[in-house]
Amino acid sequence: MALPLVQASPIIGDIDNYSKTSGGEGVQFTWTFYNPDNRTYRIEVNYTIPQGWSLEASDASFDLENGDSYSFYLKLKPGSDAKNGDFSVTFREIPYNNPTNVSKATYRGHIDYNPHIEIRSLTFFEEVLKDNFGIEIKDKTTAFFVNFLLWVGVGLLLLFVMDPILKKAAKKTETEIDDMLLEIIRGPVLIFLAAYGFASSIYILSPSLGMVLLVEKTYDIIIIILAGWIAYKVFRDIVIHQIKKYAGRTNTELDDALVPLTEKLGIIVIFFFVLTAILGYLGVDVTMLVAGMGVLGLIIAFAAQDTLSNFFSGIHLLLDRPFKEGDIIKLESGEYCEVRHVGMRSTKLYNTFDHDMIIVPNNQIAGQKIVNISTPDANFKVRFPMDVSYDSDVDEVKKTILEVAMNHPNVIKEGDKAPFVRLVDFLDSNIRFQLYLWVDDAMNQWKVESEIKEELFKRFNQKGIEISYPINIVHLEKD
């Protein structure tokens, strides 16, 4: 029952003069305001509603100039826990030229809520049984379980009868994508039909409106989760699988490194969209959640500067490709290492001398001087000195050094990489020769140098060529 005006006003008028519409989703009230005055008014609205009801209304504050009209509506919707109760709507009329002269009027009402649904239409299977077989199930519980189990039976029929037929047809096609899709959707289809059967059968039991709303919300959430699950499986088992196959056929390592990252990011994005869809459906304002995720991302980015630096350094290494897996590189520390793996955060190097694995952050390895021994090819130039006495025959010395180098199996002997000897310096007590040669593999340089020096030592002794060493002669004089 509406109460009379608390105070008369030229704008609000008769508060009982409203239109009312009702339906399965609630009741709506509409008030129309008109300003016949020369002054401009602001109308402010406040309201209270019973427990378990939600509210949808026009703007709670609006202006009316001379001759303007405005329709204000208020819609009450029952929730799953809606109760009987009172509600009120208060309108405050404030003239702009005299804000202290406030007029107001309040409408109060009471809701007697009857949430039970007694009238329903026959379900699909009830109509089939009645029209084709003359079977009419009058017991509600029996009808509920029959209808629900028949929908489950349809799902099992698709799973065990139609699925094998479709799989045979899919195997005849050239692509494997249709086979993967069938494998992905077989489980979700059965769950969908079972959920649909339960949701559509619940009306047979004449449930309360709150129960209906709960079942329908649960059903809708299941549909969202199933859609998210299918999207996840399609992304992981089809999209990522095809990307991995393509990456395996390319020569670049960038796509191989980015595939795991893309897979992880894709899973996170799908989960985020499913979560926001569920929260949005439940009426949660996801704007703050998205904004919070943005702020959280900034905090994480600030806290993980080194990790991000390593990540982008890894992309730089994969794009610029100063070395690749299997290359031998020389670090600034002098260590010779074989590149085993270039990842998004770090690079794994195998120390060929110490037989250990070195894990180097990408930002460190990208910021130092790296000598790639394996490029442009595996050949490596070696130079080392040989000192002999001034009494030695220069031609014989050069001939002997060159013969030893030419006889070594790991020394390249053709073209511009053939060994040669140069006299490079006259020292205090010896003559210095320098041997220049190319070895077939950089990792053989130390072995070749050692074996050549050993052989030269033997040859010099056989030919009487003296390998000189510093000699200090001290003269003592008596006073």
C-alpha cells in the first residue's frame, strides 16, 4: 500500500501516480516527472529493498528545466534467497535558486513473494513418450529421473555409436586436425548433454524460483567452463602441435624457443578469460580485477627486472644468432665452451676442458665479447715461436720446422692455409722463428702444437740444431 506525500511539490506531484509492470523476472515501477515551473530543479532518488532482491534503476540524480519531463524506472529482481518484505523510494526536489528549500516524497510498498512455479510445459521426452507411445508419467520425481536419464542416454549413444563412425570418416581425410577435434569434444559433449538434461528436467519438480535460478546459473557456468576447456585443448593439442611441427622444419632456433613461451602464455590467457567470464556472469565487477592485474603486472615487471633483461637478451641472441647450438666459443675469461642450449632466460655451455656445464644468464653473455671459434668454419689458425742459437743454419731450421708441420695429419696442407715459417726476431741469445699453420678443427689446436713441438725437439737434436736458452756470464776481477 502506498502512503501519501510527505510534502507536496510542483515537480514530484502525486507519488501514487505510477505505472507498474511485472513478469517472471520481477516487477518494474515507472514515475514520470514534469517541470511546469520557471526554475530548474534537481531530483535525487534514494531507495531501500528487501533481502535477496537486486535493483535496476534509472540515474539516481537528474535535472529538470522548464517544460522538461523525465521517466524514472525502478526494477526489482528476485534472487535465489529472495524474501517477503517492505521497500521504499524517496524523491527529493531541490530548486537550484534556493537549495535549502527541499521537498520530498516517499513511496512505500510491500512484496508478498511466492517463488514456486506450478505451471510448466511438457519436456521434449515427455512429449515423445506421450505422443508416440501413449505413456504419460504423472509422478514428478519419476518423470524427472526418466527425462534426465534419457538425455544421458543420448550422450552415451553419441559417445559409443556415433563417435566410432565419425572417427572412421576422419581417418580417411589427409589432415589429422579432424581426428584431434573429435578426441577433444567427445568428453565435453557428454557433460553438456547431462547438464542440459538436468537443467531442463528440474522444472518437472515444480521447484522454487530460487532453486531454478541456482540450477540455471550452475548450468551456464558449466557451459563457460566446457567452452574454456575446449579452447584450452584446441590451443594445446592442435595449435601448439602444428606450430611445433612447423618449427621443427625451420633452421632458426627462435621459433623453437618461443613455442614453450607461447604455450604457457596462451594457457594463462584462456584461464583469465574463463575466470572473468564466470565472475562477470555472477555479477562481479571485473573492471577492478583487470585494473588490479595491470598494477600487479607493473609490480612484477619492476621486481623481475633481471628476469626480463635475460628474456629480452635471449630473444636478441636468437634473432642475431652470434652462435648456435654445437658451436665452440671463447669467453672473455678464456674458457672454451660448446654451446648446448640457448633458452629464453639463460644459455647452457659445456666446458670442454673441465667437463662441466656452465649456466650463464643471457644478459651477461650478450654483454661480453664472444669469439665464435666455429665460424666461418671449424679450421683454426695456430702460431707459435721456436728459438734457436745464432750458430744454427737458418735454411735448415726453416726446412726442418716446415717438414714436421707438413707431416702432421691434422694440419691443412693445401692452398692459402698451407704452413709457412718466418724469421721474426733477433733476440739477445737466440734467433726466433714463427710457425704459422691451420688445424682442421679448433679443438685440435693444443694437441697439434704439443705433438709438433715434441717432434721438433727430436729433429733438432738429431741435426745438431741447438734450442737456445738464456746464458749469463759473470766475470770476476781481483783488486
